[in-house]
Amino acid sequence: MGIKKLKVTTPEFAIPEGFESLPMPVLVYHSMSRTLWANSAFEAAFGKAPLQRFETPSRISLIRERKPDLSVLTSPGRHEGFQIENTDGERIPVELRVSCLKSSSIEGFLTVVEDVQVKQNLEQQLIRNHVELNQAFIELRRTQAALTQSAKLASLGELSSGIAHELNQPLQAILGFSQELAEFEKLSPTGTEFVQDIIHASKKMAEIIKSLRSFAREAGEEKTETSMEHAVREAVKLMSHSLNQKGIRTEIKVDPQIPLLLANPIQLEQVFVNLISNARDAIEAAHAGRGLIRIEVSAPRDSILVTVSDDGCGMNEETRNRIFDPFYTTKEVGKGTGLGLSISYGILKKIGATVEVQSEPGHGTEFKLTFRPLGITQEGEAA
């Protein structure tokens, strides 16, 4: 009698009750029979779900989301970084939540499929909002710093006017008597040396007082239609002898048809003289005997932009933050009053101009000055 072979049948797997009526897309996979079911919500969103759709493992990518496969559908837990094509052929990012199902000791797996496109869009919008808020905060701090600087300059301007007036009269007396002593009195060599020192120091103080008066001058100076190119070239001409002596070259580039602006031309020249003077000193500190100062004038987007750059020693962050403070200077004693850039800043504020500074130690300095041309209001509308 031959041996009878027993027929092995795969036990049936019971689909969870209410599976078809679930409102979210759901897959159920029975590993023993290799059977996959999809409810109506899944088919409505992502189309039919034959087993072959998930049999081929997709390559893992660190940049793009990949398609889910059977290894994922049989791994309990929460899974991100996957995508499934919808009924329109679009790849939709999804999150998979896989759980075990057991019926008569036969294991199956239920996968809830969640469309996370909306969540990702919200996350991206939150990131964009965060970046915009951060930029607005930085701009607010810049504006606050500018307002603080303006308030400091206004307060110091009032104080400087009184100080300059009170100091000037006794200083002129000291200078006058010292010059008479040097000219008419017979002094010892030591006395002569001391008198000359007094005269030199008095003249230095007179220059400081002159700067204070310029700094404190109220905004009442006559403004007229002014050519930016003329102001730049006149300032370079005034500084040319000093620059040539130190081996420093200047390059001037002016775009055609630069509009006029409303300003005091002498004060505007003073701004560029101060910037060129500082650039000269920075170049001399970095590499004496050679250097380059570039000045570019252009007219982008209803404005006038003047860029003054040098290849000098540059500035650290602390110096950048203080360069417009009155009496702040990094120069040696006797080589600077610390008022040049403060005066320039005041002049620029009076005519509604803005200034930005970019500088790193050893990499030179760049000043960007933006002016409003005639016919353009602060809001950029035709006057």
C-alpha cells in the first residue's frame, strides 16, 4: 500500500471587521498566503494595490523619498521617508504606521497610510516664516542701531557747539601769546622748544575745535542740485597729492546717466574726503608704499549707489560697530580726532542717505552709500 501525501492548506486570514469602511487609506498584508488587500479609501487616493506594486525594493536615497515595499509593510512601527503615486500619477509623501494582526495564530500586518503633503507644506511654510521673521529682526536691530546713533549724534552736537565756543577764545589767546613769545622774546633753547610745543599743540586743538563746529552745525546749509560724479572726482583731486606720495592708486568707475541729487556739494565732497583719508591710512597700515582705492558710482533701482573700497588692513567686528562713534579712533595719538566718520554720518543722515560697511581683518574695507536722487521720494514714488 502506497504512502498517502497529506495536503497542506493555508489557513484563512480574517480581514479586520470594518476594514472597508475605514475613512483613511489602509493596507492589510497576509504574509503566509502573500495576499494584499486595500480598502476603498486607499484605492480612491492611490489606485489599485496589486502585490507586484510593493514587491520590488526601492533604492534608499538620502535626498529623495522612496517607494514602500513588503519589507516595510511587514515591519511594525512608524515609518517616514516614503512616497506613493496617487491616481493622477503624482508622487505623494506618506507616513506608514504598521501594526501586527493575529487571527487563529496566523500573522498579518495592517498599514495605515497618511498623506503628509499638507504637513510638509506647513513645515516648509513655518521654516520660511522663521527665516523672514529672523531677517525682519535683523533689520529691526539695524534700524534701532541707526536711531541710537542719530540720537547720540544729536545730543553730542548740542554739547559740542557749546564746548567749541567756550574753548576757542582761551585757545586763541594761548596761541597768540605763544607766537609773540617765539617771535619777540629772547628765550633759551629749552624755552624756545617749549613755546614751539605749545604752538603746535594749540594748532592741533584748533583743528579739533574746527571739527567740532563742523560736527555740531545744524542742518540749515544750502542744498542744491548736485552731481555725484563731480563730488567724487573733486574729493579724489583734493587727496591726490597725499595718495601719490604714499604710492596709492585710485580707480573711478561711473555709470552713464547718473541722476542728480539734492545736497550741499561741499559737504558731500567732505564725506568722500573722509572715506578716502581713512582708506589711505588703512592701506598704509597694511602695506606701506602701495595700495588701491576703488570708487564706483551706479544708479540701481531709483537710487544712487557709491561704493568706496580699499585693500587695506580691514576692521574687526568691534571696530566696525564703533567707527561712527564720535572721537573713536584706532589711529595713534595725534594722527586722528575720531570725528571724520561721525561728521560724514551726520551729513549723510541729513540728506536721507544710508551707509553699509563690510570689512574683515586683512581683507580691506568697503563702504556702500545709497542716496535718493531728485524726483524720487523716500518710498520710491515719483515726487
